[in-house]
Amino acid sequence: MPRPLIGITTRLDHAENTFYLRRYYAEAITAAGGDPVYIPLIPDREYLISLATRLDGLMLSGSNSDIDPIHYNEEPHLHLGHVIEERDKTDLLLLEFAEAKKLPLLAICFGAQSLAVSRGGTLIQDLPSERAGVLKHDQGAPYSRPSHQIKIAVDSVLAKLAGSETARVNTSHHQAIKEPGQNLRITARALDGVIECVEDTRLDRFVLGVQWHPELGWESDALSKAIFRRFVAEASNHNL
């Protein structure tokens, strides 16, 4: 059986005019049996449709930017980070095509937030200033260290992958999903209530959005390995 082709969104450094992404995303996909392809942030509908028709799965990476709140009908919070329009538009176009094609989807951190926004959901623009009693969700180095616990819905895909109703995850974000949007259910939260995982409610597709970074430490973390293996397996079976 051919290895599935997995598209992975990149980042954009405006100062250096460079599309880039850390190596771990591609390495995790390769180890799980997929062929990774990095996607430049060119928000051109014709180009992205052409690309999406060739993919077996889509992974939305993390980002060091924030989604422009215009995409969920809010004004910018005082602590909103920098916005990269090309990333926002590329993610949202790819999500539109992935929905139409029922592509298996793994959305990580910023990617999970893009997923929620694409479904009509909203975001908490800055956790420390908007949520009392919030845990530390921007842990700093080492970024692969599992730093806080999550509670997982027992009847979820994530619970099956974790083999448990709890797990410890790494964390590097100051925003989070507020309302997940259409056809998404919340399947994990941190102990402070912050949404950590969303899954599609429909049985005919695989959509998993996680607020942490399973691509970091995937070689040693059992849950991270399980996530990538399941995602690549779903991509392998997509066109059968």
C-alpha cells in the first residue's frame, strides 16, 4: 500500500521572507508511516484546491502568531499577539477543502484554534488576563516536558489513544478555544477548565484538534506516538 501523503502548514517569517517549520512535525509523520509535504502559506484558492485534491491527510501546525479576531467577529484584545494574515487565510481555505473532501485532520495548538474558528467557534484571546485561576499554559523550555494534566471524556477517540481518562501534556499557548463551533465536541480539558481537545461529532471522518504539541517528544511519549499512528492510519484508509 502506498504511504499516505500528509500536507502540513508552515509558518511565515516576514522579516526574513521565509516559509519555515521545525523538523519534528515531518519526523513524527514519517515515523508513523506517512509522507510529509510542507505547505507554503499562499492563500490562493486555485493552488490550495489543486494541492488538497492530492492529499490523503492534513495537519495544521502550531504557530507563534494569533488568529485575527475578525475571523470570529471580535475586536482585538489588548494582549492579542501578532497576526499573520497569510497563515490565517491558508488554514481557513485548507479547512474548507478538508471538510468537503472529508480529509483526515490533525490540528495542533494554533491549528486547533483555526479548526474551531472555521466551524463558527470563538477563542479566548488571552488566557492570563481573561480567565481567573488559570494554570500556566505557556510553559517555556524544555517544550517537550509534559507540564499539566488533562481530563479526557471516556467515550472519545483521545481516551482510546491514551488508554486512560487522564494524561499529562506539554503546553505553549496564551490563547484557547472558547466555543468549539459546529460538529465539534470538547473531549478534554485542563484542570482549570481550558479546552485541550476537540473531535468531530460525525462518524464518517477523523478530525482531532489538540491544544498541546504532540510533535515535541513524540519519540518517547506514548500518547503522542498513538496520535500520529492513528492519524496516518486514517489517512492511509481515506481513499480505499
